[in-house]
Amino acid sequence: MTDTLLELSGLTKAYPGVVANSDVSFSIKKGEVHALLGENGAGKSTLVKTIYGLVKPDTGTMTLEGASFQPSEPRAARASGIAMVFQHFSLFDALNVAENIALGMENPPKMGDLARRIREVSETYGLPLDPDRVVGDLSAGERQRVEIIRCLLQDPKLLIMDEPTSVLTPQEVEILFETLRKLRAEGTSILYISHKLEEIRALCEHATILRLGKVVGTCDPRETSARDMAEMMVGATLHVPEKADKAQEGDVVLAISGLSAPAPHQFGTALKDISVEVRAGEVLGIGGVAGNGQDELVAALSGEMKTKPGMISFKGNSVGHLPPNARRKAGIAAAPEERNGHAAAPDMSLVENAVLTGAVRMELTDDRGFVRWAKAKDFAEQVIETFDVRTPGSHVAARALSGGNLQKFVIGREIMQRPEVLIINQPTWGVDAAAAASIRQAILDEAAEGAAVIVISQDLDELMEISDRFAALNEGRLSAPRPAKGLTIKEIGLMLGGAHDMEVAHVDA
């Protein structure tokens, strides 16, 4: 009897202008945690969608436990024992946990029986979850537990996880890893996709690396360095971001004083008495678990949400009343977390998306408001070239780009406008190692040229790499910033949990 669970042989899938997967072959063993690695646009998403029945390959075959496997839709894949936790959660905020899980089941039991099963599974796998809680009140980590438990109730043979730790705290990551190790011990196979290579090294025993749709190598992550894996992914030497030496601190450019604002909607977070100054040439890193006020803070700083006079000042002038375009003209640029639908309009071309935020500072419209299309096209193509955005051209719709490539375009579009204040929420979310290094370097370069930069991220390694000072956002409150250099993960974890500065300062690292 073979120990192979799933075998892929010669899978190929082409779309107009791009071959997403080209002759992909590899196998996943029973009870194995198998990593699927590759830079943005390497073909990972297409491949897992093929396994899950969302995409039909042009050529090639799959076998599951020795039998032909050709799922026509996700329902067929689930019936065969394939479960998937997507990077973007598909939950309804207004429903409770049990109701959300029932919606993802073919034949859900009675709600009382389902609630009991949820409690049993959550206790068995160390994923505490109350089936009666409304999803809109859950943290990002708890929402992920809903998705995982929904999968575990199917008793899967293979669990596919796409960027599962991108919104988790270090403590939640440990809980997740313990769950996955328990599943592995019980014989469940896991296909794990992540750009966090140290996590891959800690969890996975085998890795398949894709580049431009093809398998270019395999390795044992436990015996391969993160840098070596990253260089296999990109086929080149990996650049490590470098901070410029700073002779002295610059002037205060952005001052936030007693910033308070109500939650914009039922499941939002109110901002509570936030005060901080950001100087020219400085990178202020703000960490926090998703749902603690990050989106609201970006909205207040960018002008999407107006605030009372005096709460936000730019170069000594109150700007809280100004809308986004007026702030952009003054020199304040922002890139929100959500790429499709917020930072970019999915059905508009990259040229049109360049105009959306670049019209004022890059003078992409004339005095009458008409778009200067040639100039807009040049600007979009400069962003594409400078930030290595993988796309057939600037005419392509934003939705056609992979998540990582759209992220590079969005960040590049803001940085290339040379703002005096730059606010970025989740700059490298879902971006591969090489692209992440490039974006981080661009942020550091922007600060070196005198911009005041605020980076909001759930990637603590990222914040420690690029930040001069670090602050934590918890339930709409911001801790006092501390120098990033020398901060330990334990201290940061306490700050993220809302510990007072005196408690944090006396933690034994």
C-alpha cells in the first residue's frame, strides 16, 4: 500500500497571455506537511484551485489514493476529502459561528448538534471557539478558527492552507502550529502556502518550489535556510533591505493629538485618545492584531474619515477636516490594506488606477478635469517598471493581477508620488520574499529622502526590520512608541495585548 495521498502529473493551465501552470508534477504523502513555495505570479493559486475543483486543467492528471481525481467543483473536492482555508475569509459578520459553519456544509445537522460538535472539535484541537458568538465580534485569529473548524468537521484527508498566519499574533501562530502538528500526527496531510519562510522551516518537512508556473526544485525546509529557499523561488540573489545612516532627527511633520473617533460601523473599532508625532526621515512601525483600529486609523489620516480640529496636524496646520485629495495635494499619501476594491478598482485598467490617486500630485488631469491619458500611461508604466509588476501591460485590469503584483503596483503608485507623509497598511501582505524586500527597501529609501513614514503591519519581523520606533494598537488605543532596536518578541507580544508601558519595560526578555 502506497503512502502517497495525492499525486499531480503534468498539470498545465494557460490563460490569455500567460501560462499559469506548466507541466507541474509532484506528490503529497499521507500525514505530511508539504510547503508550496513561489514568488507572486508563480502559479500557486491556480494549482491549489485545480486541486480544490475551482479550476480545470488544460492537460495533466491527478490521483487521490491511487484513484483518478478530477473534481468538477469544490463540492466534489470536499466529498473526496479535500478542504481549504483561503487567505481571505468567507464569513458573514452578522451571523454567529455555528450559522457560518452551517452555510459551508452540504447537509448541516440541527444547530444544537452542530454547536456541540464545534465545541468538541475546538477542544480536541486546541482552538477555543464559542459557537454562539457573532462573527463580527471575533478577532482575525478567531475568524480563522471558524474556517479551520469548518474544514475539520469534514474530517479531511488533505487540508490546504493559503497564507494562514498573515493576520495572527505570534501567540496565535503557535496555537495554529500545535493544531497542524496534531492533525499531521493523526494522518492528515497539509499543503501549506506561505511567504514566511522561517515558518515553513519550523513546520514543513518537504517543499516544492514553483517559478513562472514550473516546478524548479524541491527541498527539505528543515535543512535549507530561508535565504536559500527565497533564492530558489526567484532564481537570483536576494537583496536584503538596508537602512541609511541618519545624522539627526528631522522636524515633526505629522502630529496626532488626542485622536478619538467613533467606530464607523457596527463591527468597526473606535479610536481612543491616540497621540504621537512622526518626524521627517522616520519610519514609525505600528503593530496590532487585525481589527484593533488599523483601518480606522488609516481612514482618519488619509481623509476618508474626518476628525475634529487639532487632532491631526501636518507641518503645524490642522488637516483633519480635509478630504483625501486635498491631503494628497499637501503631501499626505496613504495605501489601505484591502487591495481590490479599496486601494484599486478591480475592473479599471492600471492606467485608470494610476489616475485615481495620482491625478493631483502627478498632474494627470488638466485645468478642466480631463485626464491626460498619455501622461497617465507613462506614470503607470513607470510604476510597473520600477516595482517589477508582472503584467502584460498597463492596459490590463487590476483584477487580472496576482495579489502580490497588485500590491506592488499600489505601493509603487503612492511612493512614486514622493509624498512628505506616507501611511501604508500591510505593505507586504501576501507578497513573496523578493518583492517584500523590494517594497521594504523602497519604504526605507523614501524615509531616507526625508518623508515621514507610518507602516501598519501584522508582520512583526517586517516592522523590526524597517522601523525606527514601534508602537502597538490595541482596541483603538496606541501605546507610547519605543525604539525598535532591542525590542524582544515577548515585549512586543505584551504591547500588542494592551500591556501598560511600565509592565512592558520590566519584562524579563
